[in-house]
Amino acid sequence: MQSNKLKLLIKEGLKKKINTKWFKVVNLILLIVIPLIINIDSIIKFFGGDFNDPVVINVIDNTNKFYDSVSSIYKNSTENLSSQNTEIKRSKKTSTELEKEIKEEESNDIILEIDEKNGEYTVKLTSFDYVDSITITILTSAINTTKTNLALLESDIDTSLLNEINKPVEIQRTYLTEELDENYELMTYISSFLIPMFIVPFFLLVLIVIQMIGAEINEEKSSKSMEVIISSVNPKIHFISKIITANIYAILQSILFILYFIIGIFLRTSITGKTITASFGPELSEMLNTFIQSGMLSNILKCLPFIIIMIILSFIAYSLLAGILASMTTNQEDFQQLQTPLMILIMVGYFISIIASTYEKSSFIIMLSVIPFLSSIIAPVLLITGQIGLIEITIAIVLLLLTIYLLIKYGSRIYKVGILNYSSNNLWKKIIKSLKTKE
């Protein structure tokens, strides 16, 4: 009988949430926005932009001494810079002709004119708009290096000695510790993308669940419908139904979010006609291939069951606490007061998980990663980055299970007393008094 009432409450609760205009409008917006963000470069190209067209640096070398050296140095310097989509070439046109073309087309191309007068070199850089600081820095370095080499050559220094002077020094890196992961740098780089992808959706969903439970309970209390419901349903069943409904809603929203992301990826592969990794460019494709070949992906997949367990338990714990706090309030303003400490916990976990890679294997952060409510955000991040192992994650899960047990055992007492209490005074006293009441 009670199980049928629980199912009915869950069904009606989900129907009420899913049939709202807010749910439909938000998901329609997400369905449009997420694929658009994933395909933003294709959209820009469609309206006239093209990321594949490089900025051309037109070199007018009136001295016939600089171009080869400057071109070589510039290409070597920008070879591994993904932000530099530039091409340097020698121009046969005059600066006046190039300036006219750039001005008419409002092009981002650059004119670099080098002259020599009375033994002194002058360099003039012309562009339609601002030139980024990286390009300026590399060009300045290349010109100054070339000028130094020319001065050495004109001083009749032996060519072999000059080559030896200009030969770059290679730094050999040696690590004395045997515990260092050879893929650490790659993992750190990839984690800078993976961690926000995990933290931000989790953070937002937790906030949605907390707000949803608080708003729904306060709405039922404000409309006096709570008295009608409790007259036919056990408060504990009502409490559990709210928790289950909120978490099913969170899971449903997560599935929809993933579905929108998959749609965006599918559209991208269809538009570009390339594989998923290749559609994002050769650099990302190479990075992902290296990531897979290094074995780090398999390690993350091994951690995935523990991460999923942590996420599910965390949602349950946050939901239980939100339901308990909401039961002791009579309106949304009162709930906001009790909700503040919970929000602080979430924010602390959020910021610590972001800076965890900076303070690698910090004992303090590892200790925080097993504390309930904080562990929900910190522990999965540390597990992915290899800062904690199965022992720490198991401790975090056990402590989270213990917290859930205590919240259900004592929280149901608070909920039973709180949902029919319409006084907004002395909230914390009411909580303590409820804990002393036996079920």
C-alpha cells in the first residue's frame, strides 16, 4: 500500500515538473544552443569568417639580407603555437600596392618592410588593425637575431664558429623520482579541459535539485496542500518521494544534456565530413590519439564506476539535506537562510577542485576529498588526475553512505515535525527539538 503511494507521488511529481513551460523552454534553448556552440566555427565561416585562412605577413626586404633568416626563425618559433595561424612570405609588390589591397579588403594581413640607410636598418610594420603581441614579439626577436648574425658575418668570423654560436642548446630533462608518471604533463593538460566539463554540470545540477526540493515543499506548505497529503501518506514516504523525484529529474536532465551534446557532435561530423577528432583540427586529434595510446583513457574508464557511484550518492545526500532544511521553513525566504551553509559547502568544493592540480597531492586537499558533501566534487577530480587511489575513494564512499544513513534516520524525524509546522521563528531550535523526538 505504502509502495503504491510512493510510486504515485513520484509519478505525479515528475509529471508536474516535466509538463511545466519552464522545463520545455529551457530544454528547447539547450537543444539549440549546445549544438550551435559545438559548431560555432562552422557558423562563423558560413557568415563570412574562415579560421583556415592564415594571416599573411608580407615581407618587403629591400636589403636582400633579412628575409631568409627572419622567415626561418619565425616558422620555427610558431611551429608548435596553435594560436598562431600565420604565413610569412616575400612579396614582390610595393608597400603602396599592399596597403591599398589590405585597406580595401579590411584584411588582417601584415606588411613588414625592411630598409637600410647609411649602414642602419629600419623596419616598418603596417596593418589594418591591431597585431597580436605574440606575432610582434616573435618578429622582433627574429629581426634582432638576424641583425646580430649579419653583424657577426660582416666581422669576418669563421662560418663554423658562427654556426656554433647560433646553435640552440637542448635541455635534457631527468627525473630522480621513480614514482613520477611519464604522462603527467599530458594528463595535466587534458585535465584542464576534462575537469570543468565535469564540475560545471554537476555544480549546476546540484543547485537545481536543492532549489527544486525547497520550492516544492514550501509551495505545498504555503497552499496548505501539505496537510491533505500527509493525512493519507506517511511523512517518511512523502520525504523519500521528494528525494527520488528530484534525483530522477536530475538524471533525466543529464541524459538530455548528453543527448544535445551528441547531436552537436553528429552535426559537426556531418558538416565537416570528418571523424569526431579530425573535425576539431589536427592538434586536438593528435592530442586525443596520444591520450588513448598512453593508456590514461583506460585508467579513467576503470575509475568511472567509482565516479558514477560518488555522483549518485552525492545527489542523494544533497537532496536529503535540502529536504530536511526545507521542511523546517514556511516560505522560500526562510529556506534561503538555511540553504546558505549548503551553498558555501558546494562553492568550497567547487574552488578546491579547480585548484587541486596546482597543489598536487596536498595532504589537506586529500583530507577534504573524503569529507561528505565536499567529497562529491573533489574526490572524482583527484581520482581522474591520479592524486588519490581506490583506498581514498572507498573511504569517501563509505563516509558518504554513513552520512546518507544518518540523514534518513534523523532527518525523517525533523521532516515529520517540520512539514506541519508553520512558524518561522527559532528554526534551529525546532531542528534540535525534532531530533529528540522518536519516530
